[in-house]
Amino acid sequence: MDREVQFAQALEKVRNRAKEQKNCISKEQVEEAFASLALSEEQMKMVYQYLDQHKISIGEQPDPDQYLQEEEKDYLDNYLEELGALPEMSAGEREAVTLSAMAGDADAQRKLTELFLPEVTEIAKLYAGQGVYLEDLIGEGNVAVAMGVTMLGALEHASEAQGMLARLIMDAMEEYITQNVEEAKKDKRIADKVNRVADAANELSEELRRKVTVEELMAETGFSRRTIEDAIRMSGDKIEALAAGQTS
């Protein structure tokens, strides 16, 4: 098997193992996953840097509250108080509900979803501080649990349900964060385009002491008509230095 493929598989194995352990993995588990590749010290250092970037702790659980803002802590306190009204279950009752959920019982799946709601909040804390609201992370995690309990029939043992649902919750939160990062980048590109056109229009307008046309701005800056018209549209027609009615 190609060495790069083996490396990717080992890294995925480590990430999945960490997800089952609330984004925490031991150094021994990491080294075991990469043992067959005989990586150099420098290469292993890169692996640990990758894990750190993905907020995967080595050896001990991270402080779950370290990235929370005060308003998020207040929200979480209120939310957990609401969850406190849900009925508690013993380990035996939980296993029985899990087995029934695996068998396709809709009521058991609903109960198992409720049992996992506090777990979702703990996992959400691990992803705090990454530019998204904790409330939204919890919402994504709750949806993942509601879907995940309907997929447990593929498991052989009830003990596997915890790990599977935790992975689904984390996958959903990571995907949500990635989407928000991409949207933020897109918004920044839009803002940059609008600002470039607006700044150039303002500068030319000050020089000519009047509003300028699209054609004049094109000639002065080298911007294409499409670039200027896109900026006008994205700004909601609020580039004041540009004369109205000159975009056709």
C-alpha cells in the first residue's frame, strides 16, 4: 500500500479514536497508530502539531470551559438547567434503551436523543472559540444525534453507540465551523472588492469634484465593467461617488 495512503489512514484512525474520547488521545495511542510507518521525530512532531490545530488533546482532557465567553457560559447555564428536567436513567436502563433504539424502536430513539443532549453541550465546548456561536454548535450537535440514533442498527453492540454518536456530533460541528469559515472568507472577498472600487471612486471623485461614471472609473483604474458593477450591486448601490444610472 502507498505510504501516503497508510499515513492518511493512520491519521484518520487517530482522529476517530480521539472523537470517541472527547477529542483526547494518549501519546501511546498515537504512536501505536503510526508504528508501522516508522516516522522520524520531525514527522511525529508534525502529527502532534496537526492534532493540536484540531484541538485534540494529548494525554489529558482539556478544560472544557477555557474557550467560553461569559455570555456563552450564561446561555449554557440556562440551557443545562432546562435539560435538568429530563428524566435520569441508570446504566442498565440506558443500555436497554440503546438496544431498543438499535432495533428501530422510535420511542427508544427519542429517549436516547434526550439522554445525549447534555453530552452535546460538553462536546460543543471543545469547539468554542472558533468564530461560531456555542448555541449554533449545540443545535448542529442535537440534529446529528437525532439523525444518528436512527442509524444505530448498523452496530453489533450497544457499547459502540456512545462512540458512534460522539463522532457524528463532532463531524457535524466541524462541518458547520468549516462552512462558516468559508462564508466568512467569501464575505471578506466581497467587502474587499466593494472597498477597492469605492476607494478608487472616492479618490477620482475628489479629483474631479463631482460624481464619476463607470466608464471614467474603468479608464482611471483598469477595473473591468463587471468588477465595478458587481461592487455596486454588492454594496446595495451605496457607492456614493459613482453617478447613478451609469452601469449599463
